[in-house]
Amino acid sequence: MPEFQRWTITEPYIDISGTLLEGSFYDETRNEYRFVDIWEHKLYSMDLAKGPSSLKVVETPTSIGVTANLANTEDVYKNKIAVGAKQGFALANRETGELTFLRKAWDENDVRSFERMRFNDGAVDSHGRFWAGAMNDPKVQQPKDEGVLFRLDPDLSLHRMVEKLTIPNGIGWNAKDDTMYLTDSPTATIYAFDFDARTGAISNRRVHFKLDEPLEPDGFAIDEEGCIWSAIYGGAKVIRISPTGEIIGEIVLPTRNVTCPAFIGTELFITTAKDEPTDHFRHSAMYGGKVYKVDVGVRGLPKHKFRLEA
């Protein structure tokens, strides 16, 4: 087993007062870092050449859980990104926050589902298909096993890929592109599936990693060595999980509710959520809802773009 590594972060990089910061994303084409506040319906972006002083925020009409770049280069898509919004997949105007839905996951006549569910984390695969998980909206009801992992293909066909999840979260693929990983947070489990890149089919679901603590793995990033960097909500850390499912490193943060990391070069940019102080984390409230970064000496796998064909 490799030598266990530990990094400690003591101060935020982007010092804001967020509620539920998520969707950490590196937009290499614009040299931009972006993230969302799911709870407050905000989309943030920052010019990496200028740093935190360049941070911009736009309001969105509903929550966004995850964002992705578009492969499309036509002028009509110039200021657009793909997102998983509350009711489904949409295009968001990065300048105004306006949403244009591509596919909604539930019929608007099904008022109960339409209101009680919202999209959470997701990612785009190597063939430009957008995968995102939906969960019960905590503003409406406590999450239970009604979560669904959806796949939106470039032709806008919508597929229900995994059901009976609670809070579907971090998702990604290995470098060989034959394995997909998916987090279900309340069960403290990261699953692995056999992945057929050509068809988008998944099979042979199995447990890749299970956290042996009463905490929740949240979003994750995968590095070039095949390790998963999983944010541990409630645990004040990001853990590095080897390809064989062993914890081989951790990043310690000054606040408990760690949500989503993203690689920018060899640095991890990490979002967090608002927290309340406890005996063990007296200053957690002061440090929650902000963005952190740390150099971990390894690069992440590149992100794919959603290929809109319709």
C-alpha cells in the first residue's frame, strides 16, 4: 500500500457566505472556475488568472446541482452551459442565469414528483452523454429511496439508469473508460459498474468503497492515477481512495460539510456547505459555505463536454 498522505487547509481561498456550495468545475476553455449554491439558486464563476477578486454571481430561477460544458460551437450556444436543474436537464445562460429546459424528468401534471424532486450531482461521459442524479428536494421532504440516476443522450432521449437511490452524488469514469463510479451518500457507498462506452450501458453493480464512519461521501474527482478524491460531508475532509478501494490520503479542512472537489492542474478546488459549531468544530460555522484549494501533486482526468445534437 502507498504511504498515507495528509494535507491540511486552514483558510478559505474564496471567502463568501454560501449555504450549499456544490458543482465544483474547471472550465479549461475559459480558464474559469465555477460552482453553484444549490440552496440559494446561484451560479458563480471566477477568472483563474485574476483570482477571487474576479468572482461573479448570477441568480438562477431554480436550483442547479451540476454544470457541464457544451461541445457545440455555434453562436447560439456561445454563452450557454448544460446543467442539471431542479426538474431536469437545461441550458443555462452563464451571463444572465436564464434556463432553457432540454428535457424535464417528470410530467408537470405530476405535481407531487415535479415539486418534491430535484437534480443533484452528475457528469458527462466520453461520448457526450450527460448523467445526473435526482433526489428528494430537502426543502420539500427528507430524502428517501426515490432517487434516480438519469442519462441524457445527445439526441435528448432520456434514460432511467439506476433507481432506488437516496442521494445520488459523485459520478465519474476510470481512465480505461470501462468502469463507472457512482456515490449514494446516505448509504456511505461508492458503487462501481461495468461501463460500455459505445452504448452507454452499465452492468454488474458492486460496492467499490464503503465508508466505515457515520458520515456521507459527497462529490468526487478522479485523478490520473485512478484514485477517487471523495468529499466527506460531515467529516471535515476529502479522502483519496485507491483503485482497489483503500483510503491512502486525506485533506483536512476547518469545516465539516465538505461537498465537491475539482482538479485545476495539480490543485483541488473544494466547495463546502454552511455548518453550525459543535464542541469538536467550534469554528466550523465561520468556515462553512466557502471554497478551499490545495496542491496535491497529481492531476485529474479531463472533463468531457455534452454533445447536443437536437
